[in-house]
Amino acid sequence: MASEAKGVLVGANGLRTVSGVDKPAAMTRLGVMGGTFDPIHYGHLVAAESARESFGLDRILFVPAGQPPHKAEVPVTAAEHRYAMTLLATASNPRFDVSRIELDRPGPSYTVDTITALRELHGPEAEIFFVTGADAIMEIFSWNRSDALLESCQFIAVTRPGTSARRLQEWVARLEQGHGRRFHRVAVPGVAISSTDIRQRVRDGRPIRYLVPEAVEVYIQKHRLYARA
Ligand code: ATP
Ligand code: MG
């Protein structure tokens, strides 16, 4: 059984896909993938592509955080390196773009400010979907002006190994109850990769091949990122 709401099909498995039939051609459906991307890896890329496909998004905009507010206590690689790696990793996908919006905005990078700016840029008709991993959506109430953020756009939470799919489902249902039907869930092929693990691997001299795109691997070597001092 599938029920329909605003052109989105809700299947028996509870996951939604865009029917596409009643989507106005002119309306932009923009996915926004925020992150520290220190470095970007295949977990980010498969999450973004799965969200894009499942919801018929026109593009995914990767937005590397300039100053990640949640990582104030831990050293983060220079923003320009993280931006460059994000460009390299996404270059071959015509539907992926990278934004400097958080790099060029002074102060901590708050997602709510980014969504506001993107809405001004793309106009009120644009549908904006913020894509997060399961771990990130469960922390959303600790984000700056979370109430305003939760009202500002739609959200696509993707499954991530390490966070139970059932807990994610419960979270999305709770968010929907409190804030309306703007919260979605997508099951992505599980890729148990984290940037933390990649940084540790480099420090330990272990391979990161097949965990990040080759161009990112070469960039990390060239600039000696994450290596022991
Ligand atoms: P770190 O270990 O430094 O926190 P990370 O791998 O979690 O890095 P982030 O830049 O923190 O990467 O994550 C950006 C976004 O991508 C978050 O919403 C996060 O949940 C999501 N994400 C990261 N890795 C994966 C993955 N393997 N599968 C699904 N989502 C992911
Ligand atoms: Mg993280």
C-alpha cells in the first residue's frame, strides 16, 4: 500500500520516493549536505546521491563548514583544504556542487543562517532539503536556533552504520509530530566510514584507498594532512 502526499509516495516500508508526476518542472528541488568534510569520504557521497535519487532532487550542494560550532574543542583542518577536497570528490558528478558560503561568512557556521541565505538566493519557490546522517539529526536540538532551523526547510535523514535504523525512524516520527511533515528518512547502502577513522588511519600509516576518492587520497598525501607531526 502506498499513500500520496504532495507528490511523495510513502511505501509500505515507510520510506518515501518522489512520484514525479505532479512536480512542477520549474520548481527547484535543492539538496544541501552540510559537514566538516575533514576529509570528505564515500559515506558522504553515497548518502548525498541516495537522497538525490530518492527525492528527485535537481542538485546537491555540499557546504563545508567554515568554523564548525560542534568541533570548537578539537583541531579542524584549514577550511580551504576541506573545501578543495570536497571539490575534488564531487567534480565528476554533474549534479553535485560545492558552496563557499560558510567559508566566506565570518564566525561560527550555523546551518540556520546557511538555509536562510540559500532561500534568498534561490527564491521562495525553491524546495530545500537538508541532508544529514542519522547521528547528526539526533543532535539537532543542540544546533543554533534549532526551532527556526527545523521550520526553515525539509530534512532528509539517512541511515548510518553505528546508529540503529529503528531509532532513526522513531526520531523522524517525533520530529514530524512536533514540526510537521517535512522530515524524511532514506535507507542508504551502509558505508561504515568516518572522517575520524580516516584521520586515524593516515596517522597510523594505514591505507585509505577505496575509502575516499583517489583525488582526495592524493591531495592528503601531497599536503601531508593528518600525518603525525
Ligand atoms: P567526523 O568523524 O570528523 O565527525 P564524519 O565522517 O562524521 O566526520 P561529518 O563531516 O561530521 O563526517 O558529517 C557530515 C554529514 O555526513 C553528517 O550529517 C553525517 O551524519 C553524515 N555522514 C558522515 N559519514 C556518513 C556515513 N558513512 N553514512 C551516512 N552519513 C554520513
Ligand atoms: Mg561527524
